Amino acid sequence: MSDELQNAKVLCGKCRSSVQGPTAPEAGDIITCSNADCGNSDTYENVHAECQAYYQDQASRALQNQMKGMAKKGKFITMTYSGTEIPHRDYKFVLDII
């Protein structure tokens, strides 16, 4: 795991505020949005899973965009990109590195 990902800050997916919780959380500990008006919260286990899904989604989108760009820029070889678009999804919690 890269240092950038390991040190990534978790943000609320609804309002992009920082989150609050124990310093060394365990699976059942509650993580909450620091914005009192937002009210977003979940267990550490669910927040961790949501952030993993967000990271994988963003990495997939970056790769897809690269492939589209390569297909468009081919000067000597004609290529077309025929992959399906990654559907948009709202995330309850996100990472600030992407």
C-alpha cells in the first residue's frame, strides 16, 4: 500500500467534511461526520469498506479515461474504445487523495 493511500484522510461523502472517531478504531466503533448539520455516520467496518469501494471505483475510472485517450490519439493505428461506462455511484464516505 502506498504512503499516499495509507495516510489518506477519510471525508464524509455527503458534505466532504472530515470525520470523527476513535484514534485506533475497531470494527464496531462509530465514525461520524464532523459537520453537526450532516448527521452521516456508520461503523468503522462499513466506512472502511466504503472507502475501499470508492478507491477502486476512482482507479477504474482513471484507467478507463486513459484507455479512451489512447484510442483517440492513435495516429498510425485506428482504435476505438468500446468499453462500457462505469456507472456513477454516490459514496457515504470517500478519500481525499483522489
